[in-house]
Amino acid sequence: MTMSASFQAFKPAPGKAARQPAPVNGGVRDWLALGLLMFPVLLVAVDNTALTFALPAIARSLDPSGVQLLWIVDSYALVLAGLLVAMGSLGDRIGRRRLLLIGTAGFAAVSAVTAFAPTAEWLIAGRAGLGLFGAMLMPSTLSLIRNIFPEPNRRRLAVAIWAAGFSGGAALGPIFGGWLVEHFWWGAVLLVSVPIMVPLLVFGRFFIPESRDPNPGRVDAPSILLSMLTMVPVVFGIKELATDGPGVLPLSVIAFGTLMGCAFVRRQQRLASPLLDLSLFRNRVFSTAITANVLALFSFNGFILFLAQHLQLLEGMSPSASGMAMLPALAATVVAGLLVVPLVRRIRPGFVVAGGLSLSAAGYCVVTLGDHSAGPSLLLGALLLLAMGVGAAETISNDLILGAVPPAKSGAAAAISETGYEVGSLLGTAVLGSILTASYQAKFVLPDAVAQAPQGASSDRARETLAGAMELAETLPAPLSETLAAAARLAFDSGVHITASIALVLMAGAAVMSAVVLRGVPKAR
């Protein structure tokens, strides 16, 4: 089968096409619908990153334990990741607009209640509730775009705007969250969700057309349970690996999640109406675009983890200043995503994806070969290349994901894409972060002069992390402080070169894979 035939494999038969919900007429109303869909996209993206800047204020206000503070952050991501597949499939069955409006109302209500949480337990429960309703929002927005914009060129632009909103929200989250906490209180980060959701609740029914799978089948509760028992332990285990390194607990829960995943796959293969249609993965366009997205986010989040430490610990920048320093690159992600939309009319989409991934590989090449001690400009320049590449590649790959499946399955496809986002991000932080930490610990040598100083007796943390070394350096007199900082920088940079080399190989491999497998996808007309 040729790639063109493969790309067409999931288009609905003529008989089924007649039963699809009629899309809204083209024109202004479609773009108004897209504008409404951007509200939950921005909100979820901002919520993912803004709470980080509220954690110190939350700690002072609610006095949570260390474990509770961890769960305040993690409960949202665990529930969100565990329910994405189930909610995407549920939207196909009950209606994507209906699920979106339920999620919107629930997210706003839980945000309002959680903003005034009197205890840490209340806040953890509220964050879990936000994960539940957040899982209804993201797959619904992307799958509705597939149905509102059936014409490929308009859909491609809509997906680019969707991706721009997601990237822009993630970039604004830390800055926006810091401003709210500084001028109001930590609950304002959550309470701001309420007015943001009002336009969608008021106008959504008028401008957003309903769509669903015309032959959905029944909802299979055991499949939903198995999907959660797969995703939640795996995500939790990855987070534990990123925090504490390899251990019995994270490896055990990941193994349990993997077993549940095998059981989930076997059940889907037996069901007449599966929760997740595994036949989607037989389409090479769909599966290759998903793989490219996961690898891109894996590498990108690993780089952000390293760069944040470098800017704050080695360059001495504040968290807000380091966030501002990254803004140009994150803005470039948005611009690149919009610029590639007309490009695929002249160049095959597979080559555009490969070109974006190659640009990201060039960014990692700069990190691998460059001198990190010459100030932040080199690394921020590498981030600019990386961000442009990721923005270009993900816009087109997301469009390929939606275009490779029939409209009836767009909810499931969007959920798989969103799950890939979550898993790629978590794996990048966990795997590359663990490699970076292990390399630092192996390469770090405590200078003899520091070990002999009174403060050197408490040097264990300096051997474990860069942050520990820089904290110790602050307690030492100038000559010893500079000596310790130089040793820590040398050890940290050696780990960065290793992780950047791994990301370089992954991006180059993903670029080749995309160019080869997706080369048969025709240019846009």
C-alpha cells in the first residue's frame, strides 16, 4: 500500500459520510467557535505552569507537609493523564460539545471552591477535581476543530492557532501566576478560571456545533478503569523517578501500570466497540506523527529542566527573570507554528515535520558542542532554534493526526495526541533529568579546600545536586565559594553534554523517520 493510500485509509466511506453531523457553515462563525475553544486551551495551559509560583505562598498559608506539597502539584497531572483516553472516547459517544461544556462548568466551579481551600487536603482534592474536568477539555477542543474545519487548509490554520494558544499559555503561566500571587493571594491563580470560562458557557451552544460518533457503541466501564490503572501508576512512577531516582516504589508501580496496559490492550482487541480503537495505530501517518510529537516533547522538556537550573543557579537569575529570558523562544514556537501553515502548500508535510525536527536537532548540536560558561546567550540561542523546530513540527504533526482519522474518531485521536503530550513531557523530565543528575554525581569532585572548611562537613547535598552545591557555596568565603561553584559547574555541564547528545540523536532519528514514513503525504492544495 502506498503512503497516499495509507493516508486515505481512515476516511469514511461515502455511505457513512452522509450520517456525519453537518459542520457549521464556513466563515466568521467558524472562527468565532475557534475563539471560544481557545479559552479552555489557554486556561489549562496556564494552570499547568502558574501554580508553581504559588507554592511558596501555599506553603506559608496552609502549612502542608512535604508529601502534601508534592500531591498538590501531582494530583492534577495524575488524574488528567489517567482520564484523557477515556474522556476522548466518551466525547465521541455523548457529544464533544456537551462534554466540553460539562468540563467547562465543572472546571470553573471546582476552581472557585479550591481557591478558598482552608486545608492542604482540601486543595489536593480540588486539584484532583480539576484534573477530572481538565481531561474533558483538551481532547474536546482538538476534536471539535477537526469537525468545525473539515477543509484541510482551514483546519491546518486552526490547529496552528490551537497549538499557539497552548504554547502561549504555558509561557505566560509562570509570569501570570507570579503577578497574581504578588498582588492578591495564591487562590487568585485558581479563581481567575471562573471569568475566563464564562464566554464559553454563555456562547458555546450558539457557535460551536455538536459532533459525535454516529455509531458509538456502549461505554465500557472496565476499559475506563484499566486505562486509569495504566496511566496513573506509570505517570506517578515517572514523577517519582524524576524526583528520587530509581527505586523499588517507582519501578514497581511502573511495572504494575505496564501490566494493566497489556490487559487494557487485550480487552480492546476483544470488544466490538472498544474504548480505544487500536486500529488507528495501523495508519502509519497517525502513528508516526504521534511518535514524532512524543520524542519532540521528551527532548524539549528535558532541555527546559536543564536550562532553568542553569539560568537560576549558575547565572544567578531570579525565577521570574529566567522565565522572561525564555519568552522570546517560546514566542518563536507560536510564530513558527503559524508560518508553516502556508508552507505545506509548496512542500510535502512530512518534509516540513522533518525540517522542524532537524532545526531542533541543530539546537541540541549547539548545546552539545558549545561553551556553556560564556553566559546565557548561547543556550538561549539554542532554545530559540529548538522552540522554532518544535513549533513547526508539532503544528503539522497534529494536523496529520487529525486528518488521518475519520471525523467520528477525532475525539479518540485527540485524546491519544494529548496523552502523548503528557507522557513525552514526563519522560523527558524523568529520564533526561535522571541522567543529568547521575552524571553530575559521578563527575562532581569536592575540592579539598572546601572539604577542610567548617562548612564542608555538610557537603552531602553538594554531591547530590547542583542546587545543593550552590547553597553550600553561598556559605563559604569568596575564594572557596568560587572554587566550589567551578567544580559544580564542570560536573553539571558534563551531564548536560550527555543529555543534549541523547536528545540530538533522538531528534535526528525522528527527523529521518518523518521524512521517510511521511514522504507520501501529498502537499496541501
